[in-house]
Amino acid sequence: MKYGVMGRFVHAAFGKTAYDYVGTQFPDLDIADCKRRVLGEYKAIVARTPSVGPMRKNMFVMTMYAGAFFIALYKSERERMTPEVIEGLIREVSYCPLMRKAKEGKSAFTEGMVESRTEQAAWSREHIDEYPMNWYWYFEAVPGKEEYYITHKQCGICKLCAQEGCVDIARYLCAMDYYTFEMQGAVLDRTKTLAYGDDECNFHLMSKARAAEIGFVESPDAK
């Protein structure tokens, strides 16, 4: 990948919230020094990570840049990044001003969204040899309902974490899915994820009204 406009955008969009959070968790942290180290590592991760294709074809391009930023931040304070700190970081960034502006109040079930996901899922499978770091996934909408299924057989974030030697944090990054879909009025049911060692990520998305209609109850095995 190239740092470029997208790299700078992601750092600017998530940086303030992320640095503010780690500053509260580690009061002795030299934030200026932390920013320098994180930015250097972030650029290095981006530079050594193969492209996952053009953004107009792949909605996960920004996700890869965001993953690279989180990994760089994690590496900067790896020895004291406890699970609780990582969970808090992901939650804070998920609800940062940029994410709220992009997601909050915008339905995940519009016709355009369904069409886009259908096309991009097919594209991911057709071009996986060209972009091996990409996701390999399937999308299936329930006709006439605000409900669909997403199945990831390969995950770019899992691949990125493996590349960077920090597979232990992939599962925490997965939590962002719950927060972002919640802002779009969606309920996510997921009992398997690749980050936990399962054979796939089995997303089941539905609107809150649809969840009530079918009597949805969250699984105790939710991941």
C-alpha cells in the first residue's frame, strides 16, 4: 500500500481520539514522542503491506489503513497494552467524531448498500489471487427484509496482524464491527470469527425491527 492521502486521512481521523485515550491510560507517557514513534511505524507497516485493490472496488481499503494504525499504536506500548486497554481503545475510536459522522443514523440496509456489498463480495473472490492480503467473502441478502448474511473466509486484518507478529490483537479489532453496525441501527449476531481460530466469520445482520420480528436473542457464544 502507499501512505498517500488515505494514510494521512486515517491518521488524522483516528489519531486525536486514540492519543487522548492512551494518554489517560498511561499518564507518564510522552505523547509527542509516542506520536513520532507511532507515525513512523504506521508508515512502515503501510509500505510493506501489499495492496488490497482500489477503494472504488473494495470498501475494506480504509479498514486496512486503520488496522495498520492500530497495530502501530499497539506496538508503541506493547508491554503495557493489556486486553482492557485495547478494548477501551477500540471502543473509543469506534465512536470518534469521524465514525459517528460516517455511520450514525445511516441505515446499513439501503438498496445501494446491498448492491454495493453484493458486487464487492463477488469482486473480492474474483481477484483474491491478484490481492492475496484482501478479504475473501460472501454476501447474501434476505429478499424483502432488512436482513443479510456476510461470511468471511479470509480476513485482511487477520493477515495484517499475522504479518506484523501480533495475532493476539486481531480479536479485539473485530469488536469494532459491533459498534459501527450499532450506529447504523443494525443488530449483529456473530458466533464465529477467523480471529478466534474459527473457519469463518459468520455475520448475521438485521435491523432492530427485524430482530424484534424474529424474536432474536443474543447468543452466549457471540464473538
